Amino acid sequence: MEKDEGYSSGDDEPGFRSSMILNSSNLSFGEDPNAYKKDKACNVCSNSFAVMGSSKKHYCKFCFRGVHASCSKHKAPDRTGKNVRICDRCYQKAIQDQVKDNLQKELDKVNAELEEIKKSMNTEKDQRKHESYRRDGLERKLEEMKAENLRKEKEFNDQSERLKKELKTMEEDIEELTRILASADLEKKQRDEKIASLKQEINYLQTDTQTDIDKITDLKRLIGEQENENENLIKELNSHTDIPGEVENPLSRANLLDSLKQKVSNAKDSQKDLKKENENLKKRLASLREENTSKKAEINKFEEGGMQRKRSMSKMSADIKELETQIEFQEQEIARLQEKLNNSRTLK
Ligand SMILES: [Zn+2]
Ligand SMILES: [Zn+2]
């Protein structure tokens, strides 16, 4: 509205466009508010106001220079916020500044975002690094555990192998002992059979001896009877010899005497034979008794051997029992180790 020395503000002219997009911060002001008074030409197009003739003279409320209306078609907010004339030169500069400002702001924003991204990337990187360290540590630990497990497994396998070998040796020992026992049984059976046969033989011998004793008794009885008969005959002979008067026929008496003498001689021979036979029988009896004694001694010896065999067999049985107990224990030990091994595998 201000009019001074032919200059018009022209703020109220129609078609005058106000620019709402311009910020007051992008608008600058000239140093001399009266600068337009000396201007003879338009500060935008440089054409003289005199040449334009009828063209109204205006001035820019920002650079305070004289301009044509056609060279200042925009409005912009002044210090008080009121929309006032701005020359095209100031307008373009303000627009450029604003665009530059906006670009700068955008750039700052982008930079800030970039910074933020960088920061978060660094954080992520750190985290990844940390994760990596942690993973490395865990992997190392895992490797160590694996190695430890392998070592344990090997140890268990070795121990198991050793126990199996021991078990095998024990089984072989038992087999050997069983074989010995079987052969001992056989030997015992053979001995028992031999003893039984010897006992039977002794029985036979005893029966024979009894028969011999009976025979001897009979012979003794016969000898006794013969001796009695001899005595009677001698008595009879003596009675005949002592009383000669009773014998009427000397010849018959002599014959009788001869016959008696012959009888006595025969009886004596017979007695001698019997005695001889008796001696033989006694000798045989003695030899039988001797044989019997030696057989009994032999039987005793066998029986003693049998007792020893029995004792060693019972000791072997005890040994086998002990080995069986050991085997059972070892089997339990193996089962326990196997379980331990399985557990360790499951853990892995
Ligand atoms: Zn102009
Ligand atoms: Zn201007």
C-alpha cells in the first residue's frame, strides 16, 4: 500500500499470487530500505522505467529495489507474517534456498538415518562377533566333550574286552576242571568195580577156607576115631599076649598076632597119610590166610585212594563254584559297563 515517489506497493492488485510454501527463515532483507528511490531501471529485467512509460513502478519488500509489476508477481510473508510483494529475483533465491534447505534437511535426515543404521549395524556386528565367540567357545567345548566321550568309550571297550578275555580263560579253566572231574569219576567207577570184584574174590576165598576147615575138622575126627580103634586093637593084642594059657592053638595065635601086627602097621600108615594130608591142608590154609590179608591190604589201599580222590573232587567242586560266582560277578560288571557306555552314547 505504501506509495512513495511514483512507486506503488501494488499489494492489492488482482492476480497477485501469494506463495505459501516459502518460509520466512529463507527470506532475507536488503540493507537499505530506501534503495528503490534511486533506481531508474528494474532490478529484475534491467529495463528502464522511463522506457516502459506507463508501466507502474513497484519495489520489492525484501531487497527494497525498484521492479516492474510483471517482474514481481509473488507474495511472501514479511517479518510480521503479512504477505507482501517480492521480486522474482528474491523469490527465486528464496525458493532456491528453501529447496537447498529442504534438500539439506533431507540429507541430514538421511545422514542421521545412515548414522543410526551404521550404529545399529555396529551393534549387530558386535553382537555377531560376540555370538561368533560364544559359538566358537561352545564348539570348542563340544569338540572337547566329543574327544572325552571317545576316550571314555575306548576305555570302556578296552575294559569290556579285558573282562571278556578273563571270562573266556575262566570258562576254559572250568572246562578243564569238568574234564578232570569226568575222568576222576570214570577212574572212581573203575576202582569201585575192582574193589567189588576183589571183595567177591575174598568171599570165595573165605568160603573155600571154611570148606577146608570143615574138611580138616572131619579129618581130625577120623584121626581121633582111628587112634581110638588103634588103642582098642593094642589093648586086644596085649590081652592076648598077656594071657598065653588061653591060646590053645599056638599057630592060630601066631597068625592072629601077625594079622594084628599087620593091622597096626596099616593103621599107622593110614595115620601117617592122614597127618601128612593134615599138614598140607594147614599149609594151604596158611597161604590162603596170607593171600586174604594181602587182598585186604590191597582193598584198603584202593579205598584210601578213593578217599583221596573224593577229597580232591570236593575241592574241585568248590573251585568250580568259586569260578561260577566270579563269572556271575564279571557278567554283572560287564552289564554295568555296557549300561554306562550306552548312557554315555545317549549323552553324546
Ligand atoms: Zn522488470
Ligand atoms: Zn527483491
